Amino acid sequence: MHSPGKRSITGRLDALYEFDREPVSQNKLQGVGKFIGMYSGEHVAGTEFVIGALFVARGVSAPDLFLGLLVGNILAVLSWAFLCAPIAVKTRLTLYWMLRKICGPYLTFVYNIVNALMFCFLAGAMISVAATAVGLPLNMPMPELKDMFPTSITWIIVVFCVGFVVTSLAILGFEKFANFAKICSPWMFLVFVAAALAVLPKLGLTSFGDFWRVATEKIWTGIPVEGQSKFTFWHVMFFAWFCNMAMHIGMADLSIFRYARKWTYGFTSAFGMFLGHYVAWVCSGILCAAADVIVAPGPIAYMGAGVAGAVCVVVAGWTTANPTLYRAGLALQAATPDWKRWRVTAAAGLGTTIAACFPALVMRLLDFVALYGLILMPMGAVIFADFWILPRLGLRSNFAEATRSKINWSAAISWLVTLVIAFLLPLEIFFKGLPGFFIALVLYVLLSSMEQRMKQNKILSKEG
């Protein structure tokens, strides 16, 4: 028998309903400020300390970096605004419940497990980022580029402490972490900029007129660190566009924009892209160069901004991990309908924290982000085609729901075949997403047309 206090806590957690299986009601829609705060907080975040540094390690030249980030981030914003947000506002369903209508429970179960694992690994990387700052006063050995496994017992303890806090915040739901990000994001951005400005003299900058010379000679020199492959303009552009492929083209942010009053809120992603994926990446690259290409976020932020920099890394890790773990919880909750969302999120948080103990998640972040976006992208193409294209061809949307099918084979085959073709393409992983999207789109439309017409003919023949 549970004590009254325990029942009270459990009851409160059970009451944290997030419209897991139905459209968001009108009275729960959020204003534009929540989305500005959330995207600013999520993308002026822990990943930025790592990605900006890894660009330096990969030998990006200054012209390639600045132009590549400009073009890539514009394309990312347009993807959120024109691909993801309109569908989210029209349906107001989570990605996972919408896929269930289209793909049926069996395929959705498989997708949700894969999706949740990918998001857990990403959230784990952000917990690792925060841990590099929390461990500073403990003189904790910091992970380096080649580290794959936990570097010390202290590292594991710190990671678990950070993971507990992140999981607790994710359990509280969308509105709570959006408010948290809204409060933190302006301050985090200022710390990024202040830290970078503080170390520029160390790189030889005596006046702002010297910035481009210092940028090309001391920071983005075009020469990669030994053991790292070289990045060009195309790598930077496609990475900036597709590093969040799972969120916009892959439609994961249906779960976020279902709370938006208007589809145009998709343009609020620009606050994250240009404050975080432009300015913050540039700032972290400057910090990395000043620290002789050390990529552990805690030490380089502390070098630039002292205690404020270290605290910024902690908070930045949280504001990225929170919504990512929230998405993972929703994915697993759809796969485990008998569990309340908070219980599923807690379980996901534990797995995420265990994964965060392995520094390879951070040190190979560029490759991992490209991989998880590629794996989840085909289902975004399926949703796009199902919502916009099939009705215009006289075909039925939400086919699994309409026919009470357990699995939509058109979607399953499209997902599998797209990934096989994408991995066989003789391209680096950063470039596979664009052809992959169109392959999945065409496959799903063709296969759906064949499947629906075959089933319709069978029905007509039985009736005849």
C-alpha cells in the first residue's frame, strides 16, 4: 500500500498530460515568444561548444565557414517553416501519433524505438557537454578527440548527477522547458560572444580591422588536425542545413509546432539557427583555436569567460538535452501506451545518462548528427507525401488508420530501400540526405499508388 505522500507525487506526475494521442486543444496553444525562447535555448546550446570547435579541427577555411553557414542555415529555417510547421498546425498531433495513422502500429513501434534511441544518444552528448563544466572544480580528466570510453570514476558520477537534473526537467513537459530556455537563452548568447571576444587578443587581434587576417591565419586556416578529414564549403553548408534534419525534414518538430497558433512560427527557428548555428559556432571556433584545439567545452568556456563560461556550458547542455529527451519520451510513450509519459521519460533519461558516460558521443558528434538525421529522414518524406501529395493524386491519406492495417508496407519498404540506397551512394554521409529525401518521396508515392489500387481492385472484385 502506498503512502499518501507517495500517491500524491505519482498522481501529480500522471497529471502532466501532453496530448500524447490527440490534437492539442485551442486553449493550450502557445504564443510566438515560447518558440523564440525554445529555439534560441535549444540551439544556443551545448552542441555549439562542440561543433564550432570540430569545424576548426576539420580544417575549414574562413570563407568556406562564413558563407557555408549563411546558406545552410537559411535552408534549415525554410525547411522548418515550409515543410514541418504547416503540417503541425493543421494536424496538431505528435510525430509519433501521426505516423501511427499513416504507417500502422507495427511500423510505428519500430520507428519509435529507433527514433527514441537516436534522440537519447543526442541528449546524452549534451549531458556529456555539461559534465565537462561541472567537473572543472573537481580537476576531472577531460575527454579528448580520440577518447571512446569513460575517462574516470569522477566523470561517471558527474554525468549521472547532470543526467538526473536533465531528466527531471524533461518530465515536467513542453511549457516548463520552454520557459526555462526562454529565460536562459539571452544570457547564454552573451556569454558565447563575451568569451570569444576575450580570447581574440591571445590570437593576435589588436583591432577589429585585423579580424579577417586572424581568422584566416590563426583560426579557420584550412588545415585539419592530424587524423581529421578536411571540410569544405559544401560540408559546412550541408551540415548546417541537415544537422537538424530529423527535426525539420524528418518532421520530429511536429511535436513542438503542434502548440503553435500559426504555421509562420516555423520562422522562429531562425533565432536558433543564426544566434546558435552561426554566431555561437563562430565563437566556439575562436575559443577552440585560442585553446590550441582543445575541444572539451568546459575548459575552453572557462578560459574565455571564467565561472560564467563554465555555468553557461552547464545550462547550454541542459537546454539542448531537455527538449531532445522530451521528444524521446514521447516516442517511447507511443510505443508503450500502458506507461505514463513521465515514467517513459524517466526510463529514457536513465538510458541517456548511461550513454553520456562515453565521450565518443561528443568527439564524433558531427558524424553522429549526420547519421541520425539520415536514418530518420525517410519517414519525414513519407509524412510530407501522405499529407500533401497523395490527396492530390486521388489517393487516401492515413491509409493504415482508414484500412485498420497493422502496417503500411509502402512506408516500410520506402524507409528501408531509401536507407540502403543512401548508404550505397558514393558520397560522404553529410551529402546523402538530399538525394535520400527525394528517393523516399518518389518511392512512397509510387508504392502507395500501387498498393491502394490493388486493394481497391480486390474489394471491387469481391463486391462483384
